Amino acid sequence: MFKQRNIWMMVLMLFILTAYSHPLHVTTKQIKYTNELMEVDLNIPIVSGSINQSFQRQVNRLLRKESLDLKREVEKQARENMAISKKEGFPYRLHAAVSNYEVTYNQHGILSIPVTLYGYTGGAHGMTVKVPNNFDFHTGKSLLLSDLFKKGTKYKQVIIDEVIAQIKKKTIYILTTPSLLCKRCRMINLII
């Protein structure tokens, strides 16, 4: 009995250790059309291949919601602007909702998919927002930046120090000097 239990435990451990040895699959659902109000070009990531099906569904709902919320917001603004342009007699500019994504990390059950959302509502230029999406399929949780560092680490300062070092080495360009950057840590903290 004891020997059989050990064999089952070894099989279970082998299964757990190899469960995420292969990357998850990410495919695209595209929603693309143009009508009198707006142009829509949504590229929505769909994750598959996880043994954690419940979390996979949550992730897919979240990723779909980001793009569809953008479309709804732009469409609402488009309807309002169309009515105003007809009433006031000025030309209407076609609005746009565009979403794209990039898989930046997909190993060992950790998946990082930043989603870029672009909305144009008739002004001089549109607005782009990049939404970080980082998931741990082992734990079934979204990852925060603090999760990547040991507890108690002043990770924001670590990142600020690295940014300053790269600016000094000229490996990244920023429209300020390193000394001013330290004074603007509040702004940097918003970005982090």
C-alpha cells in the first residue's frame, strides 16, 4: 500500500512539474468593421492550453472586456458627436477604436500580454493607453509589479535607480536629466 502511494505521488509530482513546461497558446479574435460612426479594429487575445480552466476563462473575459469597453466608450462618444455635428452643421470626423496586443512573456505558466488601446474621438489626435496584463496560471492570480521582488524590497527605488543608470549610459532616452528625474519620483511612481 505504501509503495503504491509513493508511485502515485511521484506520478502526480511529474504531472505538476510538466504541466506548464510548454507555453500557453494565444490566438487572436479580430473584430473589424467600419460604419457611419466609427472604424473598429480590435485584436483580442484568447488564451488556451491551461490546466487551470477557471482562471483561463477569467483571463479571457478580462482581455475581451478591455477591448470591448474601449469600443463602447468610443461608440457612445461617436453618437454624441454625430448628433452635435448634425445640429451645429459642421463635418463629422469618423471615430476609431483599435486594440492590439503583444505576448511579451509566455513560459512556465506565467503570461504577460500588454494590450494597447487607441481611441480617436474627432479631435486633433487620438489617445493611446497600454494596459499591462501579467498572469500566473499556477496560482490563478494577476501579477503585480511587487510580486516580482522579494517581500520588503523597495522595488520602486530599484526600478528608478535602473532607469537613471540607463539614462546615464544613454541606453534609453528621456526628456529630462537624471538629477531632475529623482525630483519627479511621484511621476515615475505613477508610471510604475
